[in-house]
Amino acid sequence: MHSNAPPLSLTVLCPAGRPATTLTRTARSTVVTLAGELDSADVPRLRRILSGELVLRPATLLADLTEVTFCSARVLEFLAEQAETARFAGVRFAAVAQQRAVLRPLALLGLDRALPVVRSLDEAALHARTRRRTGWLTEPSQPLPSHPEIDR
């Protein structure tokens, strides 16, 4: 895509009762936005979507979980696996999350060391611009800082 072109956005059709998934592609990144409750039944669909995006080798691939209200351990494990796959493919990968429903299980399962997490899409864009040579989003993330609302 041309850098001045508007982003391409599409919503993936999902089975009845499953959370909608939106893909947004720009010249610099692909964002897979998820919402609602994610459980193990969503993993095959997420695998098809994220694997398909990795084949296209975007510079940055983000799983936007900011609208997720529940996220099962299996989904988080899958995202950590995708982070590893992306690293080997040379694609920067991270989850975007700031809510307890995602951050708490990540920390409890120790997956915060395998799945890079950023707090917002703006933060992801800033890191991608300023840390391109350091491999940001290809290395395991640092442990998340302590937050009273997350540590409860």
C-alpha cells in the first residue's frame, strides 16, 4: 500500500455468537481487533486469521485486545505462540491491552514474558518508529509494571 493511502479495514464474518474480528491494514502495520469474550472455541478462527496475516509479512502485526472482556488461557497461549512464529518470520508482533481481563491472566500464567504487550495502538506506533533497529516486538516483553487494578 502507498504510505498516503487510507487504511484498508474489513470485518471478518464470524459464527453466530462469536466476537467480531476487524482487520485494518496500512503500509506499516496490520491490526487484528478483537472484542468481547474470547475462549478456546475462538482459537481455530484466530489461527486462520493471524497465520494468513503472517504469510503477508507486514512490518508489524498487532492483536488489539482493548475491547476484550474475557480472555481464556488457551487464547493467551495461542497469542504467545504467534509471537514466537512472528519473530522467526521477522514480523514485529504484540498484543495491545490495558485491562485486567487480559493483563492479569498473562501475568499469572507467565505469558507476559513470551507475548509482548503495549498499552495502546499509539504506543505501538511510537515504538515501531523509534525502536525499529532494536527488534522491538520481536523480543519477549518486560514484566508489566504493578498496577493496583490489575493486581487484585
